[in-house]
Amino acid sequence: MTDTSDTRPADGAAQGARPSPLLRLMRYLPLIAPVLLWAVPCGVLLYSGQHWPLPVTLVGTLLFALGLLAMPLAMVRGHGRRQQDRAAIIGDSLLGGSWVLFTWSVLLGVLLRPILTVAGVGDGQDRARIVTWAVLGVAAVLLAWGYYEARRVPRVRELDVPLPRLGAGLDGTRVALITDTHYGPLDRARWSARVCEVVNTLEADLVCHTGDIADGTAERRRAQAAPLGTVKATRARVYVTGNHEYYSEAQGWVDLMDELGWEPLRNRHLLLERGGDTLVVAGVDDVTAESSGLAGHRAHLAGALDGADPDLPVLLLAHQPKFIDRAAAAGVDLQLSGHTHGGQIWPFHHLVRIDQPALAGLTRHGPRTLLYTSRGTGFWGPPFRVFAPSEITLLVLRSNGSTATSD
């Protein structure tokens, strides 16, 4: 193989490698998206035939303009170098609110008005005002419900997972999965403690956390993460890093989880033995680890499985579902992941599916490998979950011949 890292393309080749129009557009997306999120609802609610009194139009326009200015400013102050929690809460809430308003302004603006026209409801102004009140009503209900869904303790989702290579001695092994807790600007120490209490009622043999513990450093979010030290498992508690750890001094989180009694599976494995049979429980760093520049951090599946008997079944922890291609190629039996949040706020899941092979639930990849993708236990950023409920997952592993069921 020839090393071409120092070679330079000819001028013609360089000119021919111009980015596509779509890629050029994506560069400007951070500038375009906030404008669209606020301008589209403003136009639909105020300027599409409603003929509101002038004071209503002016006040409404001013509110949308303030939202457009305040949201990116608050998010920069909240998630940038300053990391001001109050600013992050404001920015994240405005982001979630504008996304819901934008979505339903488009849907109801496009669908409801023609329906009203065909039904002969009122004149143009009446129909425009009905659309406005419908959008505001739906958005208010969804945001209130979404806030409740985000802040509540997740329900337990239990399902049986058949693994043909699993020995009979391990049949019925109980694996509890939490992920994407995202301890952050909104203090959720009490929520964290209640989540851990629910996990402890599951009497799990193995408890897994597949990353994105928090937004912020371990020192800053220690109080929220501390209840994880109370989690009980009959065999082991294991953890792998997510991409958000690499925004917040990942090694600090690895050290804290170790301090709390969890096994950080950083490209290594342990063995779970019961009834004379053995399961390899392996974990890898998140796929973003190497680009973080943090020494020794990378997703290295070969290292995680080094020394493991290839005839034994393998359960792999990897934060992002898209690691499944490597897992399937290596013959992994079951990969546990999070990252997607199930989309968190509908219809954002369509964008998630562009980047990830699975959104939620159990999927098959290749002849042997299963992937379970959790919708996540917490939430990131906007404190809302709309049509994407959070979960604590209990997977009951079944050996060949057992009947698989799910709730």
C-alpha cells in the first residue's frame, strides 16, 4: 500500500472536487434553521389572511423577532464556553417551542385550510384565524404534555430477546438498560434517584448504561449522577461513553463511574457466568472518541473482544446504533445502544434516521446480530418529549428454543 498522505492533487482535480450544492447548503444550516423556525410560524399565524388589528400584528411580530434573537444567543451562552445553565434552559426551551410551532404551522397551514374551504367554513379571514388558533392550541397541548413526558420517571419496557448461541444456564438472564440520562442545566438529582429506585426493582443480573450520562463535566453534574452509585445488580454494572461525554471531559466521567462502582468497558470485556455457561459482555468507546483528541479513547471492537472465546455469545454496549455494521461483521449476538432518543420531538425522527440505521426497539442486522436501540431515559436540550416516550428497558435473554415475547 502506498502512503499518499503527503501528495497534492493537481489543480484540475482540486477544482473538480467541489462540494455538492447540498453540502454547501448544509454549511449555512445553522444560520438558516433559526430563521425558518421563527419566520414560518410568524407568517402562518399573523400574515396569511387573518387581518388582525394592528396592535395584535405588531405585538405578535415583536414576540417572534425576540424569539429569533434570544434563542441562538441563549444557546451560545448556555452551551458555549460560558455554559450558563439558566441561559441553556431558556435557549433549549425556545428551541423546542419553536420546533413544535414550526411543525404544526406547516402541517395545519397546509392541510387544515383546504379542508375548511371544501367544508365551506366561513370566509378567507375566518379560515385563516381558525388555523391560527388551531396551531396555537395544538402547540400548547403538545408542549405541556411533552414537558410532562420528559420530566417523569420513565416506564419500564420489558421484552424477551432470543439468542440462539446463549447457553441454557444463562436462559432468563435479566439485563436492565438505561441510557442518555443527560444530567444537565435542569437539576434532576431527585429524578435520578427515582430512576435508580425503579431499576433496583427489576432485580437485574446486569445493569448497563450506554452513554450520554450528562451535559457538563463530572465535577459539575456529580450531584445528579451520584444516585447511580445506588444501582444494584446481581452480577455487574457496566458503562460505555457516549458522544456527549466527549464534549465534557470524558475521562472525568469514566473515573466517576468507576468511583460509583460501575465497570467502564473501554474497549474491553468481562465474562458473565451462570449455570455452567458464559456470556461475553463487551463495550467500546463512542465512535466520536478518536476525533475528540483525548489520548487512548477510540472505538476499538477488536480490542474489546481480544482474548474472548469466539464460540461464546457476545453482548456489546455501543452508544450509537450505527456501530452495528462493525458488530455484525464481528459476529456479535446483541448490541445495546441509545443515542437516538426515538427522535425526542416528532417529527425529528426523520432526521435521526438519516444518520442512524434504527430509531428504537429490536432490529436484526445480518444472520446473527440483533440490535436493541433504547429511546433513552432522559432528554437532551429542549425539556420536551413528543410522541417519543422515554424508557427504562429490561431485556430477558433467552437461549435457543425459548419463546420470545414482548410487551
